[in-house]
Amino acid sequence: MKFKKSLVAVLCAASFGGVTVPLAASAADIYFSYAPPANRYEAVPAPRRGYVWAPGYWNARNNRHVWQAGHWERERHGYHYVEPTWTQHDNRWQFQRGRWNKGDRDGDGVPNNRDRAPDNPNRS
């Protein structure tokens, strides 16, 4: 009887750990101790109605930089696409994946739907 209780406790703990590990891993930031190589040249294709071109970038895979070719993203009304970036923090490089942000494209604090010049970051 004591063995069954121990086995049940171990199985419960193992199943709980299996649920929490993927959640923590998906939210983890990606850091490298060295900068990505220079971006490769890619010809930007002609505009496509209803799509936004996401240019190529250096992705992080298996502890190394791997080139990810540019691709089309379906346009999302009310949002703008932010390209993936590598930023340096002290002696480490952090990778931020591409994403869709809602609202203020130029970062001036005025929502796009009320901004007379939503793409002008120099406007005061």
C-alpha cells in the first residue's frame, strides 16, 4: 500500500513537471554571447495586396545563428508588423521574434486612428 502511494505521488509530480516545463521554455528569452552575422541581401518583391513583406533575419536555432529567408505575412488591420531584432545588452545579444503590434506605429503616443501623420516619428 505504501509503495502505491509513493508511485502515485511520483507520477503526479512527473506529470505536473511535464506541463510546466514547455510553458516556461516557450516564454524564455534567447541570448547569445556573440553577435549575429551581417544580414544577407534579399531582393524585396513587388507589393502584394493584403500582405506585408517580412524581410529575412538571423534566427536562433541549436545555439547558433541560422538564416531565415523573408516571407509574406497576411496583413492584420489595426496592427503593424515589427521585424525580428537582435539587441546587445552588456556582453550578450538578445533575440526578439517578429510580432504584430496594435496601435501606435511611430511611437509618438497618438493612436494611429487619431494621428494625422501615423508614420512620422519626428513629429512633436
